[in-house]
Amino acid sequence: MSNIKKRLRSISWIYTSQRFLRTFLRRKLYGLSHVDPTAYFFGISGISKDFVAGPYSFISYGCSIGPKVRIGAYTMLAPRIAIVGADHLYNIPGVPMIFSGRPELPETVIGSDVWIGFGATIMVGVNIGDGSIIAAGAVVTKDIPKYEIWAGVPARKLRDRFENEEQISIHDSMLKSPAKPGQYVDPK
């Protein structure tokens, strides 16, 4: 990290203001009126204008986010995430797919505190539960319950995120409370 960036981060109000301004401009550029002001965009992505993002969510560069997608608070989308599919009719005999039209798309809901890794593909209409983790390169074709870690093509469950019900209860309680800022931890 450059010395200038380190100095800016040491003066937190300047860093916070710069980050807010960048996000505000990206929201205006994309025409995203349903994105929380605290959501953060890094780089350029293709995002549908009806995209809904909760507080303190993060969208990295190169993402392709289709219509009817909603993400919760604290959710992170790594670079090159695709939320796509079911957008062409293909079963009308005698009509090329390009001229067949499009079906009504179902809503895709990604819960709060979800982390989706680099290059993952999420098919439209899927619901991903709070606190879940989707590994890099995974292809999610069905709903994922909360607090599970999934990977693969097609994605399958690897394990649970938390070890017991007490940890889940603590995390659920935090997610149900009003969203609040935290401190980003930089690796040393």
C-alpha cells in the first residue's frame, strides 16, 4: 500500500468521505436507487437498475448482476460474480431462441453476511441463506440454507460455518440488530 493511502487511512474521516463519494458516484452512474448509501462498489460491473443492496454490502469489479437480485447487509461479492440464467425461451418449435422471447424471471435473494468467492455463478431464482459462503468458481443451481459453506460445479455443501447452535444464535442476534459500521481489518 502506498504511503499516501496509509496516511489517508490514518485520517479516518477523509478515507470514509472519499469512500462514500466514490460509492455515491457509482450508484448514480449505474442508476441504482435501491442500494444503501453505505454499500461499496469497487470497479466497474454490469448491474441491473433494480438491484437492491443492504447496508455495508460490497460489490467488487467485473460482476454481472441481472434483474430482480437482492443482497442483504454485510454481503460481499468477489470479482467476476455472475447472477444469471433463465433468460431465453428455448422450447418453442420452429422459432429460433433469439426470437422466442424471455420468461418472467424469479427473484434472486442473497441473505445478509454472505460471502461469494471469485468467479462464482449464481443461477436466477436461487435463495442463499444468511451467513453462507460460496467458494470461488462454484455454480449455485439450488437454494442454500443459512450458515453453510458450498463449493463445486454444481455447488454442494462442504460443511457448516459454525460449530453449534449457540454460535448461530449469537450471529443471528447480530444480524437482526440494526446494521452498524465496523472496522476493516488489514492483514499485516
